[in-house]
Amino acid sequence: MKKTLLLLSLLLSPIYLLAQQEDYADFYISVADTAVNYKSLKNKMVNLQTELNIKIDTMGRGYNAEKDLICLAEDDEDELYAGQYFPRRFPSESLSIEYLNFYTPTTTEKTLALITGIFESKDEAKKHLDKVLLTNNNAYLIKSNIYIGCMH
């Protein structure tokens, strides 16, 4: 019986690892700027919206000063993430403020990033970055391996 279980676990391990790898994807993230102060980045985001004609997508999140946290409202219909941060994880050209350490784990926990887009291809990301650099010379790209599996 033990040999059968061992053999079964050895056979299923590669399948499990492959499934885990498929829950991640490499994306290119355009960052306009970083800060620890939410209000300064929000002001910059509103200005970039006008300058670049890119929509803002907060995904229903706002800044909770009491918690010092970007989060969904406490009474959000998503009971699991109500009052919590939920990261932007999929490709789109939109503005949002995110915690940079979700994309670059070596950064400090409270560093905020003004994201202007998440892209699947490096060429598409560079083209977008060139547009952002016309009005914002602090912008840069990062490549990140992002979890895209279920978060519930």
C-alpha cells in the first residue's frame, strides 16, 4: 500500500507542479511613479488621466486612512476581500494605484505605485511607456511573474 501511494504521488507531482506554473504569467507593468503618500499619487493619477487620455480603474477600491490601506469598502459584496487590498493582476491600459511589492517583492510593503498599464508583450509595454514618458519622465517598466489563479 505504501509503495502504491509513493508511486501515485511521484506520478502526480509533475502534474501538480505544472498546474501551479499555469497559475502564473509574465507581464510587463508600466509604472508612472512611486511614493508612500497616497494623496500625492492620486493627484498625479488624475493629471495623467487628462494628459494621456487613459481611464482610471480603481476596481472599487479606495484609500482607508484609518487602516492606511488601499482596499475595498468594508461592506463590499465580496465578503472575502471586503476591507482588504485586492491587486490588479490582468492586462489592461488603465491607471490605478497599487502596492509595488505585489509586482516586485523586494520593495517595501507600503510603497505605492501609480500603474499606467499591464501588458502581455514587451513591445506593447514599451510603446505604451513611450507615450507615458512624454508627460512623465519618472516612468519605467518592470517585468513581473503575477499570480493569475483564483484568489478566493
